[in-house]
Amino acid sequence: MTNNSANRRALTSWIPSVSDTVENWLNRKLQMQIAFVEYFDVRYHTFEFYPTYYPVTNIESAWTDSAGMWIGGQAQLSSISYHPSVNGAAITINFARPFESKNGFMATYDGGMANSAVLSIYNVTFTGSWSVGKFCFGATSNAVGLVNAATATTLTIEVLYGRFLVGETLQQWDTEDSAGGSTQTAVYVSASSLALAESYPEIVRGVELQLRYMFKNKDRFEQEAIHKDGTSLRRRTKGSLPANELEAEVTMMIAHHRRMSF
């Protein structure tokens, strides 16, 4: 793809649209949320509630209200009576509520897949001075990113591809293809925050695949091929597309992250 203003304008408008389509198809939100408040319907024999943002990493509080009105009749549950499920996909209570109610259960929790799509924050020990805009190369992982920010003890990296490994040496490069004479290094000690591109790279790659398909077919959507006589072979019949349709290769990559329980 040629790097010009027209193509950049198209991609800039498509990226949030495709990202929203992927979230809609997955039936979940991806960005990490802290102290998020969510209400759930209660049914008899319900032990698990499936939040919008998961995996759940912490539950601050949980309440019930048999009327579902939340105007004074609610009761707070003891902290020992609830916990995240093993995979963090649900909030589990130790015993089912003896009532059914719309919005009868409320939880305040931390959950989600990542704080950022592409920005990771690492705790590091430095050798030399790092500069914003330079390339960061993982000596063991061969992962590559751009330096977004640097403090005395942390590096914020825009991850381009690959997954950096804890304990490896990070090298600052002048260009993506070679070290270019740079001698600055850092040891990746631990992760403060991992980007979606590192934690769940298949989701980011799925968005990229969909964008590549859209760009390749931007002037001939739903056409498989154009023949020499100018006629085209259409991939689908008119009116057959769901609103959140993604290419088969994309859904195959991200299907195991789809939220199936509500």
C-alpha cells in the first residue's frame, strides 16, 4: 500500500470501524476497565454471572436486590461469598439467590483484556539514554516496537510485531532493519501493562487481515474476480450480509475469544 494522504485517510476511518465490528462479533468489550459497575439479572439456581469486561482480575464488591430497584433494599455480600471463576470469564457466588429479579445482582470489578491495543509498559534497567521515536528490538524474541516514552525505570513501547520476553535484552535501533550504530540497551525486568498486540495478538492480526481485505477490494466490494470482458463474479448475493460480517479467515483466528455465555 502506497503511503499517501488518501490511503492514510481511508485507514484512519476504517480502523475504529473494524475494531468496533470485531468487538460486536466477539460479543464483548476488550479494553481494561477498573472499578466497573455492572448489573445482572438473577434467576433461581444462578451461581455465575458473565461480565462484559473479562477476564475479571479483581472484584471490589457485590450486592443483591431482590426487587431490582436499588432504592434502599439492597444488601452487600460478604467478600468470602464471591470470586472470579478459574478463567476469569465469570463472577461466581458460593450459593444461588433464592429469588428471580431483573438487575438483581450488582458487582464492581476490574476486568478486560488490555489497557491499550498496541502500547506496552515495561519495567527495565537501562544502559544509555533511550529516545522517543527509535525502534526497540528484542534480542531473544526478535520482537520489534517503537519507543513511545521512557522514564528512569520504564519503557513504553508501541508494539509492531512479536512478543517481548521478560529477562531479555532490549536494543535501541535507529531503523527497523538494523541497529544503525545504536549502543543503548535495557533489560526487560517485568511488565507493568501489556498491549493487546502482545497478550492477544490474534485479535490485532484479525483486525489487520480485515483491513487488508477492505483495502484490496475498496473499489469492488463483494467481487471475487473481474473477468477480461469486464464482468465480475460476486462472492455473496445482495442482502445476504449480516451487519457485523467479517471474513472467514478473521473469525477463524478470533473465534475462541467469542463470548458465548450471558
